[in-house]
Amino acid sequence: MKLYRSLLVLLFCCWFAFAHAQVQQTRILFLLDASGSMNQKIEAESRWKVASRLLYNLADSLERHHSPVQIAVRVFGHQSPNAQHNCQDSRLEIPFAKSNAKTILRKLNAINPQGYTPIAYSIFKAAEGDFPPDKNALNAIVLITDGIETCDGDPCAAAQLLERKRISLKPFIIGLGLQDSFIKKFDCVGPYFDAKSSSGFNLVLRSVVAQIMNTTTVQVNLLNSAGEAKETSVEVTFSDAYNTELKYAYVHAMNDFGISDTLRIDPIGKYTVTAHTMPPVSKSDVVLTPGRHNIIGLDVPQGLLQLTLTGTPTPMTIGLTVPCIIRKSNQLEIVNVQDFNSSNKYISGEYDLEILTLPEIEMRGVTITPAETKNIPIPYSGNLSIFFQTTGMASIYTTKINRWVKVYDWESVKAANYEVNLQPGEYDIVFKSSTKAGSENTETKHVVIESGKVAKLKF
């Protein structure tokens, strides 16, 4: 009796905390087995009488203490005798309503267990319409049975339907004298609780309800290379694992004790949790335990990439940005485009850099080390100033591995001055005037470009 009172105090404290912490409606649908085997006894009473009596006591306690939870009861196996093999013997006997404890007592007292055990069918029917439409409600199912599916249904598929549609928490299963060999068949359905006595059933029933009603919290730990939860200031999102719909978005932060902040998350369905580092890191099919504090760890060891322009810019390059395309090594997908003279964090590993200077600079296999800074310096460009006295076409080439490589071209130039910013190096400029026929009138001039300086040519 002392344990029972202590549990009640804990339960009602949970209800009080829940009522003040959340405004959403909580609904618990009990799927109650009334197959023929429920006539067997637990101690002095039948399993059916024990389940009915304790379910009424629970509803009455919730009602008298003004709990924000509503209860409904779907019964299966009670309308047809076992000999009829009725696999659609399932009915919502008590719909959701406030103050329905007496209705529960009256309805359940009038039922005589007798039929089959269509568990999967009952879950499917519950998903179809037992819960009133309310996207903000927290819905839960508690299955109370003393046997397994006898109608060749698939309880696993039924439970997955609830997850995909985000109708309800994963069902809780309370087994009344269930054989050990049958218990594993409920692993895919939801958490299982064994009750082999009347007092044990009462304790389990109230513990399950307390778990449903208590606030669900989540702590996302962003782990460094040492497995310590010290990474932070990263956007973290929770999206529906089935349809990718975004449900929650936060910027990760630490509390005053240096511990990851606690979040309140709806425990219905599965989530994909993503830390939007560069590149993002995700954990799929995350299932939250309702009424508990859940901890999710993501391995996000990060290092700093510093891109630096060295030297002095020319008047033509002052204020110009130099973008750098960053990819994971040997991958096509772009992780980020980072400008020079800036720094950014990346998940540790190897990256390929494509620096959009003229000509482009490619760096492969750049290693980002956790908690360290990788500095990539390149010099400021120099400037090539070319004056063309006549119209024509012109190109700029540089030499790589003893061959010319085109860096830039003008399909048509006018008699005017042109400016081009080039990385330090040696270049050949080719010009063919449109006023002179014949290939022999092509001109080539060599120029050396230095960082921060202007080189001038005339054609």
C-alpha cells in the first residue's frame, strides 16, 4: 500500500508538471483483449476482471484529480465466440471524452470474453479514426493482452502505420501472463511490460500512464574527436523520418553548466536529426522514449579552414572577393563556397579546393584536423593592362607541363584598353588583328605578372 501511494504521488506530480509545461491534449487509447483466454484467473479473479477493475480505477483517479488526459477503450475478441474465428471482432466501446470513468465501468462489466485475438486489425482500426483530429494532441496506445495475434495479421506493419502517419506514440504492450516465447513477437510493436499478478499489473499500468504523461525532453550532444560533448553553435534540425518534413529547428547552445541545452520534442514517430555542420551530419530513424530525458549523440569533430590572401592588392583588386569551392575529396557535391580572408569550420577529413582565381588553383587532399586551424595562403593577383590599337581577337595562355593552356580569351576586342587580374606567373598573350589577313600576322608577347603589381602591354 505504501508503494501504491508513492506511485500515485509521483503520477500526480507528473500530471501537474505536464499541465503547466504543455498545453497539448493527451489522449490514451486502451486496446483491451477480450478473447476467450482472458477468462483465466490471476489469483482470485479472471484476467478480464482484473484489467477492467484497474482500468476503471485509473480513469476514476484521473477524473477526480482533474488530469488533462482523456481515455478511450477499444475492445477486441468479445462480440463473437471463438468457434466463429471472427478476425474483425474489434469495436471502439468507449470513445474519448472527459469524465467517462463510470461509462468505462458500465461498458466493461457488460462484456464477456469469448473470441479471437485480432491485434493488428485493432491497431489499424485505431489508426483509421479512433483519435479525434488534432495535430497538436499527444496520442498514445496501450495494448493489454494475454496472447498473441491469432488472425494472421501483422502487428509490426500496424505499428509502422502509426509511425508514418504520426498518429500515436509507439504502442505500449502490457502482457498478462504472456508466455516467454511470445514476448519477442512484440519487439517491433513497442515497449513491452510484463504483469504476472494483480498488483504487478496495477504498478505497470500506472507506470506506463505516467511515462506517457510526463514531458519528453531531448539533449543533443555534439561530440568532438575525443567523444566529448564540446562542439556547439551549430544549427540542429528534427525532421520526419518518413516524409522529411521539418518539425523543429534550433541553434545548439550550452547551458550555464557547460551541458547541451534540454529541448522539448514531441515523441510521436521517427526523426532524422541533423547537425548542419559542413558537411551536415545526420542520424536517421531516431525514436524518442516518451516521458524520459533522451540523449542523442552526433559525431561532429571540426577543424578550422582559414583562407588568406597575402601581399598587397593592386588598385584593381581592392575589395574584390576570391571565392573557393570546397568539396569532400573525390566527390562532386559542393560542401561550401568560402571567400578568401575568412575562416570556417568543417568536419575533419580531406577536401578538394577549387580557388576561382585566374587561372584557377586546384588543391586536392587538403586535410582538416579536429580543433586545429588549416591555413591556405595565396598571393593577391597582379594586373595585366593591355592596349589594342586595332580590333581583333586575343587570348591569354600559360604553360603547364610543357604545353600551352588557355586562361582567358576575347572573341572580339576593340581598339581600347583592357584590364585582367591574373595570379603571379608567366603568360603569353596572342593577338590577331582583324585588319590584316593571313595567319602570319598573329602576334605573341610574353609577360611576367607579379602579385600586387601592374604589367602593361601594347598591340
